[in-house]
Amino acid sequence: MGIGIKYKAALVLLAVLLLIPASPLMGSGRALAASPQGLAADLEGHWAGDVLSRWLEQGFISGYADGKVKPDQPVTRAEWMVMVNGLLGIDPEAETEAASFTDVKPRAWFAANAAAAVRQGYITGYPDGTLRPNAPVTRAEAAVMLGRLAKLEPAAELASFKDALPAWSSGAVGAVAGAGWMNGYPDGTFRGAAVLTRAEAVVTLDRTLGVNIGLESESLSGDMDRPGVYGPVEGTAEIAGDAVIEADGITLRNTVVKGNLTLTEEIGSGEVHLEGVTVEGELRVNGGGPNSVYLQDTAAKRVTVSKKDGQVRIVASGKTTLETAVLSSGAILEENGLTGGGQGFVLIDVATEVPKSSLVQLRGNAETVRIAASGIRFELLSGQIDRLEVGSGAVNNLVYLAQGTIVIVAELNSAVTFEGPGQVLQKLLPGGLQVRGGRSHGGGGSTAPTTPTDPGPTDPTDPPDPEPTVTELVYSPEALKFDAVRTDASVTLKAVLSNGKKIDVTDAADWFTEDETVATVAGGTVTSQGEGETWIGAEYGGLTMRIPVKVEPETTPTPTVTELVYSPGELNFDEVGEEAGVTLKAVLSDGTEVDVTEAATWFTEDETVATVAGGTVTSQGEGEITIGAEYRGLTIRIPVKVTVTPEATPAYRVTLSGTPDGPIAGSDMNVTLRVEKSDGSLDTGFSGMKKLTFTGIRQAPDGSYGSLSGTSLPSSSGEANVRFEAGEAAVSITLNLADTQLLTFAVDGVVQPAAELAIKPVPAAAAELRIATQPSDSAISGEIFPVQPVIRVLDAFGNLTNEPLTVTASVGSGAATLMGTAAVQTVDGIASYTDLGLAGDNSAISLQFTAGSLPSVSSTPIAVHAFWSGDGTAGSPYVITSAAQLDNVRNHLNGHFVLGDDIDLSGYSSGQGWVPIGTDMAGFTGTLDGQGYTVRHLTSLRPAGGLIGLFGYLDGATINNLNLSDVTISGYIYVGGLAGYMKSGSVSGVHAEDVTIAGASNNLLYAGGLLGRMEGGTLSRSAATDVNLSATYYLGGLVGVTDAASSISESYSTGEVFVNGANLGGLVGTHYGTIFDSYSLANTTGAGSVVGGLLGTNRGMVFNSYAAGSINSAGFALGGLVGDSMGSVWGSYYDSDTTGQTDTGKGTPKTTAEMQQQATFAGWNFGSIWAIDAGGYPYLRWQRP
């Protein structure tokens, strides 16, 4: 929220005019005034004297001819309009129509100005048609007009004052209060109807304009001894050491103070504003008055307050967080409009040195308040304290808790007096210690709360109001509940006044109810009228309270049915047509029983067995069912059985018996057929040879079925002759399928001739292995098969066996090594492989599978390839798509390769990790085109080894278009992200990022983010970024050492490089070759010597290159571009600001601003090689194609 330049100037003029008396006899309303030659006669001792004197001294206002300022004289609305029109340049004579107000005569001295003011919209009339020109301007009106002039957005939510504000002013009052231009009184009121005096107007404008008018920003230093605004409008400034504010009217903004910030006694009772300030040391408040120190969006870990008279007010707003506030004197601490995570006062420590009779006030929330002082008064006027701690030596202290305030836990190690209506939820007392006072509920309590002595006005813009106002309503009880209608209850209502007095206003208040059908209220007496819930309330002095009321008359409940009882519990009939009665009774909630046999609803499950009506049950046919009844939501059921004995029928049914589970496939088992009469007895008269028909025999996997009585079965069904003896016959059957089979046997001459029997044979012993799934017919060496083999173990009939066996795979033919788990346990007759693979090269391999003594089986041939595709020639290079294929490059050191996908080397990170490709005895001489793909997660940890990197040794190799990411390497000598040693060849378009290289205790030689050492060859358009390198000697962000036959062009490095010995460079540690068009932004740290932003040691040539990283070393031979140079440097520069170096002759120093201008780099090719953006360093065009 701000105020424009136009309105700043306007308000300055308004301030001048406010102190010049107006008269209807003088057209301008001005009178001659003497220039001040010191403090005006009527300002000494005045609450606004400091601000008014400062404005007099700076010439912004003038006094009267008699030497007085008359600060307490009110400003009328007519004077206001004349002055505002004058300062805004509004010509009242241009008005053609007079203002249409009943109290503004056309010839009045201010009439034209009134018409102009109304037309401009900053002042309006009253609903009764008057303008009231001679009425003084009130605080609320001033807030509204100030908001209009400054074009502030209304913010009614910020007007959190206890007294009511008219709706027309609440938004403007909230806006100016939120801006810190106008404040309320210590009792929490704003008093918008109070008259605005000349003194109040000047102080309000002083706040509105921030600090001294006309001073946009003072130069920032550690000592601020004259009024003004210090610190930038945007961005952040820094004071490296301590800072002191020792004058009234100072604003410090957007600044970090690295040391302590002290507000000295010289401030007096004046004001200081801290806006967006961070104090890393201690914020010391030794000066300021009861309305003086404002902290907005400010942070400090420790604040100390030591004001001799104890009259200093500290207001925290916005994002302000003060972790610890140590008070050595009285103080007023206030939180107002905290936002954005601002915590205000977190810990408040009232120290032992606080003088007796001191007053400490808090408006807001604090996590902890510790009182070590004695004989003081601590007031919590709003908010909450999570923990209040009173020390064992702190005696004779009084704690006042205002209405609505809470202390969650009070740890009392000394006696303390609590007063006021606030709450202490829990008191922790030592043995025998008693606490005086306590909480009062709604104006009452065990001890009468003592209202704190009004300390008087503490806001220099708001002098004391002689008329007390209502600040709070307290009442008892807090809720009402009636259990009958037309019953009365009384509510007591008291008003707490701004002078601390409390009066009973039960009869004087205006009472109301929200629902007269539930309860009415008159003079504090509440009468229940009907069942329900509502609120009653009262209004007095602009404040309103509400109490919940609940009316719940008692009624006699109607008995309900809790249970149904019946007799008899079951019914049995032995013939059809028989009847029986059932009695049904209901048990009620009052304990009585009622017969409900006729009243209930009866039902039957099956009317063919039994029917029921009115409790009478009639049997209808043989069977078992239940009948039931339902009454009032409850149901009963009674079992009914009807048994009718028929005459037995011979040869009525066939039954079967045998072994349903467990017989072995292919083995015999016996089945017994039994012929019974209709009553279930054995029909012993059924004998002789009978025809048997059977179905349901299922085919085994080998195509067979089984046999019946020794005869092989050709299909699933058939016929046979079986002899019965006295109703029984036995048959022998064999089933070959090891699965459930539902067999059906039918015997001629029987009423119900068919019977069923389910049988589930188990597999026979294992007899053979069979490959269910062949492995892939083509595989990459070192990788698992895309298709894994599956082996089935079968019995003689083709059933899967259930006996556990181990199936073992091996190489049957061809030269290759089997990879993965060769021995697999069968599960339900199946052996499933998951990780088999072959390591070989261009060969046809078959696998052999064995299990115990069973015959082995062999797979179809598998063609093994070293790579995804290609034959390794320049015209058809090997295509690499996996980590295993990349690892196989070491077996083809002179081949031609391309990447066909990103490669993840995480699987090679255990132990010492990746084994570098190529040695000094057999280096890599082929080609590798990365095609823009990335090799990730390279880990090679060999702290005592050499030639460490993705490649160990490059000997005439060509590597292009390759990315490396997340590289972690350790070694002793020749270490680089791409290769430890490059004897010759070409590297182009290679980018390594996030590279970490170190030796044991940083004991490492010849290390670089990309290459450890270049004996020869070319490195172009390549980079090492985000490097973190540590070594002893010869360390560079891109290359450790370059020999005379090497060349680097269009390449760069970034990150952090550290050497504890010598020869450290942001790009190259020690250089003997040639470098063109390259740069380094790496930060270099050298515990030893010979450190340079681009090169540590230069014995070669450097053209058109620069360095801009930081250099940190206490050693010798340091340089912004080159540490020690006996070579040649042409057209090359370094940033003297970031490197901290100023050496010449081995690179030209330039400031950051110069390094970010193309004109600095004369002769450089900004057409095809270099580019630069506004506010940035040059970069290589290939970086941003």
C-alpha cells in the first residue's frame, strides 16, 4: 500500500495549511506567521512536540505571529475544503453551480470551495441535506479523506478495534491503520467521532509520508544520525558490521545488518520504522516513546529493550519474527496484522533488572513469557501465551489477563497475583505455593478481578479522551437450558469502561431474541416459550453479546416392542392335513406382555409343505420348512417338519462308493455299486449279470483314458456287464488323467438307475522333461534372455508331476558362458527361469536341461550377439543399448560404436564399481558416437589406481556427441569423467555434468572433470558442469594437464574445484598446448599455490577466453585468469569482482558490468562462435542451438 508522488506533495502543502488559521474575512484562510527560531512556546512538553518541532525546523509548517503553534485547536470542514482545493490546484471560481446544502449560503466565504470539493469527490454531505462546514473534522472523516487522497484500497478487515465504526468509515480506517498512518488507543478503541486537532493531523501526515517529507532516500551506512529514509526501494542492501540509529524520524528498509543494530537514547520519544530489515546480530532498543518503534517484515533472533522510563512501544507487523525479546525495562509489545508466516514475539524474557513498579504490556500471541523480575505489573491485553514461567526469585508480581485472553500453562515457582477476566487453563505449582486471584467467568469469579490502572494515552496522535467509553461486555451465565416452557432465568450484564470501571447495565441494555417462539427476553430475564434452540443477546455502548438458549421439555415416552415370544418352539407333523396352534406375545419396553397372535402378519416358506393363518399351522405335504410372523418391525421363525411314511419300492436307486481323492494316475481302484429300495435299505433280491453304462472319464494329456476291469477304454464312455450279488457289485477302474473326473454309472432294471462319483487321481512318478517355452532364439551377450525358458516335468501320461525336483540348465553346445540362476526348483511340476543369459560372441548355443535321472532335453539354437546390432565397421557400427553392451566394448577396442539409447550404469556401482575401458597397454582406438544419448550413474572407486574414468586410456580414438551424468570417481593418478588419459585422437560434443572426483584424503594427481591428461589430440565443443573436484596437484575443471600436442576449443567448465597442493585452474590445471574460445565459471579453492580462474600454470597459448568464477587461496602465484604464466595470452579477460584478483599481463581484469558487455571483447567472433545476452556473460553459440 503506497502513496503517489503527487499526493505526497499535496499532503506536504496540506500540512502547511493545517497550521495556518482560517477566517471568513480572508479569501485564502491564511494569516501571517513568524518563522520559528526554536521550539514554539506551546510545544514544550506536548505529546506531539517532537514531530511538530521537526516539521518547524524543516520549514514544512509555520507558527502564529505570537510564537505559538496552537496544536490542540481543531480543524473545521470548511477550512479543510479551502486548504485541499488550494493544494490540489482546484479553482473554486470555475464553479458555475453553488453547492446545494441547506447550511451553505451562496455568498458564504467557502461556498465556491464547497461546491468544488463535492464535485472532486473527496467530501460529501449528510443525509439531512447539510454540509456542516463549521463542524470540526473527526478522526473517522480524516481517515476517509486521507484514504481517498492516497487512493488506498478499503480494508475493513484490518479495522479490528473494540468500538463500533460506522460502515461508511470502516474500510478507510482499516486501510490507514494497516498502513500504520493512524492508530487506536491503548484500550483497543479507535474513537472515530473524536475531533482531529492540528497536532494529530501533522503526526498522521508524518506517518503517512513514511518519515521526513522530501527526502527520498539517504545514503546507507552504519551510522544514521539524521531523519530520512535509508535503504533501497527495491532489492536488498547490506551493512557488514554494526549499525546505529540515533535520531527521530528514521526509516530503514530492505537491509541486512550483519552485526548489531542499536536504537539509541538520542531518539527520545520519537519514531523509528524498520521495513524489510534482517538483523543477524542483536536488535537493541534503547530509545523511542510510547508510540515509536515499528517493525514491518523484519527478522531478528534477539531483541533487547532497555528504556530508562520504560515507555517504549514496539509494534510487529507483516512477516516480522522476533525469536527472543529480552526486557530490561518496561515496554509495550504489540502484534498488528501479522502475515506471511510472521510469528511476532516468540519468547519474551522479563529480566531481573526490570525496575520495580514497571509495566509490561502485550497485545498478541507468544509461545513463552518468562518473568524473572520482581514487583512488576504484566498485562496481557489481547491474544494468548502458550507458557508463562515465573521464576523462583520473582516476587510481588501482578499478572492482569484481559477479557478473552488465555494462558495455557502457568509454571509458578513464586507467588503471583492474577487479575482480570482472562483464563489460566493449567497452573503448575511447587509444593505448598498458593496463587492469589484467578479467572472470572463472565464478570464473576472466586476473586474480584482488578482492572489495571489506565496508563494514559500512549499514541502521540491520540490524546486522552475525557469521556470513558465501553470497551467490553461481560455476562453470566454463558448459556441457558430449560427443561420446561414458561420458565424464567436471569442474565447479569456488566460493561467494562475505558477508565477501568465496571458497571451493571442489565436494565439499561437493549435486549433481543432471534426466535420468540423458543424464548423471549426483557431486562435480562429470559422466558422459555417452546421447544427448540435460539440465541438471545443485548447491545450496549456499541457492543453486542449473544447467549445460546436451548428449550427441551421432558415428555413421557410411548412403550415400544422390545421382543416377540412364542410357543411352541417347533412343530412336527406325521400326516397331511393335521393342524397345530402357535401363540405369539409382544414384550413392551415397560415390561408388560401383549398377545398379538391375531394382530401379527404370518407367512410360510413353502405352502406345499405347510400353511399358516392367525397362528394356526396346517400340514400339506412331506418336507421341512419354517413358518413365521412379523409384528412392529420384529420377526420370528418356527421350524416345521412334515413326515409321511410311504411303502418301500424295490430296486429304487443306485449308489456308488470308492476312493474319491488320492488314487495314482494309471493305477487300479475299486468302486462298489449298491442297489437300494425306496426306504434306503439294501435290495438283497437284486442279483445276476446286469448291463452297466458309464460316462465322464476324461482324456489324459497323452491321449489315453484308462481301463475298466482290465479292459482299455478307447473313449470317455462305454458299456460293460457286471454281476450283482444280493444288491451289490464291485468293478475295477483305472484313470490316467490326474484331475477331477465326475463318473456316472447306470444299471439296467433300477427305477433311478444312475449314480455319480467324483474322483481326483494324483500324478504318477516323473518320467520326462519337456520344454514348454523355448528361450529367445537371439540374445545379447551379457544380458538376460528376453524370453526365459519354462520346463515341465511330466509323468508317463503327460500329467504335471507334484513331486519337488531341481531342474538344472547348462550350455549344451557352442562356446559361451551361462549367466543367471541355473538350478531352479519346480513348483507344481513347472520350472520357470527368470534371469538366464549367455556371455559369448557371434555363436549359436543350445541349452541342456536335466533333473535327476530323467532324460535331458535341449533347447533350439540361440544366436548370441555382442551388441544390439551392427558389425563394428565404420559403415555398420555396433549399436549399444544397455550397460552390458557398453561393458563389452572393452573386448572390441578398435571397433566402431554408436549409442542407441540412454545407458544406466547403476548396476555396476557395487564394490569398486565400473572398470574403465582401455589401459596404457591396450587403449581404446575405435570410435564412439553417443548420438546425444546419456550415460548415467557412473561409479568407479579406485583410490589407489590410475587411468580412471568411463575410459581408462584413449589412443587415437574418436568420441562425439556423448553426455555423462552423475559421475562419482576416485583414483590416484590420471582421473577424468570421460577418460583418465588421452594420448591422441578427437573428443567433440561431450558434456559431463554432476561430476565428483576425489582421491584418498584428496591425494590425487592429474584430474579433470572430463579428462585427466591430454598428451595430444583435440577437445572441442565440450563441457564439464556442476563439477566437484578435489586433488593434490594438476587439477582442472575440464582437463587436469594438457601437453604441447593438445588443443582445446569452444569448451567450458562450471562447479567447484579444490587442490591442497598446486596447479589448479578453473578449466585446466597445467597447460602446454593451445586453447581457443573457451571459458570457466568454476569456483577454485587452493590450499597451496599456483591458482588461476582459467589456468593454474600456462606454458602454452590462450586465445579469446575468459574466467569469472571465485578464487580462494592464501598461497602465491594467483591470477584471475592464469596463476603462473610463461606462455602467451591473447584477447583474454577475467572478472575482477568475482575472482577478487587484479593481476595483469596474463589476462585483462574487467568488472562484472564490463564482462557483461560485448564491446569489452574486441576481436571476438560473435557471429558464429560467441553470443551474449543482456546482464550475462558471453556463452558459446553451440550451447543454445
